[in-house]
Amino acid sequence: MNLAQIRQSAEMYCGVAIEDDMLLQAVNEALEQIGDLAFIDEEVEVTAIDADWNDLPEGTTSIINVTQNAAPYQQWQTRGYKIKFVEPGTYIVALQRMPNKVESVTETPECHPLFHQAIGTYLRSFVKLTKDDTNQDGHNLKQEFKEQVARAAKIIMSNRKR
């Protein structure tokens, strides 16, 4: 589902037009809350010249493994979004990271499609609670969002273990 489809569904539910800035803010908040449950895996090449700290992509949540010349490499440590190796060389770092933020209403959120319904639910909640922070439907939708995220993550995790 792209953002236009998510917006259309939320507008029908809420009965109001949703401006672009509100849409982007709400979707990015939802993606932040989904966080590393999105299970976005990425491999990055890092060339270490000495024992200095090397940058990892912003939003890195965990290192899955490190290899050098296709062999596992264990002599590394991390601090925030940085990694350091004992020996100079070129390494492949497999990592998990947060989904990238959306910057345009034409984008599709960078997460498994199972999370798209939850993002729509968060948008509905966001719209309702922006108008009235005591809106019970908005609070119920926020709770439903959390449940949908947990359910989607559980399905994805069970499929990853196969």
C-alpha cells in the first residue's frame, strides 16, 4: 500500500481530508514505533584503515554478523552508529536497521506489507487525537495499532525461523 492508499482509507474512516504534512508526520511516527520489528536487513561494506571508529547507517539497531573474505569475523565492537575492527581490512557487516522515513506522499513505507494496515490505523488515531486528545476512538485505534504491529511482527518472525 502506498501513502495515497493509506491516506484514502483514513480519510474515509475519519471523514476529513488529511493534509500532506500531517500524513508524513503520522506515518513517520508509526514507522519509528514499528522500529526494528520491521526486520529490515542490510549488508554494508566497511573498509577499516586502522582501529578507528567507522560509521554505520543511521538507524542501525543491531549487528547480525560480520564477515571478511566470506569468513566470519569476531574482532569488532560497536558504539552507537559506529563500528571498530581490530585489524585493518574490508568487512561486510550484516545489520538490522529502522525503516527509512517517508519524504513524499507518493512513497510506499519501507516495511513489510503486513505493517501497512497498522500504519493506516495509526494515521486514523493520529487524526482523531489531533482534533481531540480525549477522543476515545483515537485511543482505541492507538491500542489497535500496537496489537497489529505485534501480530505482524510475530508472523514475520515465525516465517524467518523456517
